[in-house]
Amino acid sequence: MSETTLYEKLGGEGAITAVVDYFYELVLADETVNHFFINTDMEKQRKHQAKFISFALGGPNQYTGASMAKVHAGMNLQEVHFTAIVTHLHDALAHYEVGADKIDQVLAKVSTLKDDILHK
């Protein structure tokens, strides 16, 4: 019997999409990071991010984007930006009543990308 993925534990595609939508509401309201999205097609960004998070959490591999390092090249993201994003992801998951243990698992996955994102 195969192990249930974190993607499945969170509720699959519909749940991930809802979390991502709320996540971006929080991000766009935050002056620490919202300026990074001024010229971004947010509908496309939401869909892309939902696919990426789904894949990162063990869901279907529909992510066709560039590597994290390439996507964030030239942005010079700092610890404060990463912390803001992680906080908003935490809060979006909590908003949808994801348990603390699952939130910790998601954030642990995200933290593995930190070196590919910061100071590029």
C-alpha cells in the first residue's frame, strides 16, 4: 500500500488552489513583498503556484516552470522577504484549518528551497 502524500492529506487540487488564492491575497496586501508582483499576471501566477505547490507536496507533476534559482534570479530576495512569504503561506494554510503538524511539513518542504531563492 502506498503512503498518502502531503498533497492528498491537504485535500488535493481544490484545497491547494484555495490556499494559494488566499495566500496571494495576503501577499498582495503586504508592502514587504507586494512590489515583486506589480507587473505579474496574477491569474497566471496563482495557477502556476498551485501546480508548483501540488508537485512539491507529492501531487501530480504538472509544474513546467523554470527552477527556483532561475525564476528568482535578479530579484535579490532577502531573508525578510522569504520570512514574509513563509508567514503568509502558514497563515493561508491555517485559514483553511490545516493542522499544525501538516503546516510544519509544508513549511519544511518550502524551507528546502531557500538557498535557491535568496540573494539571486
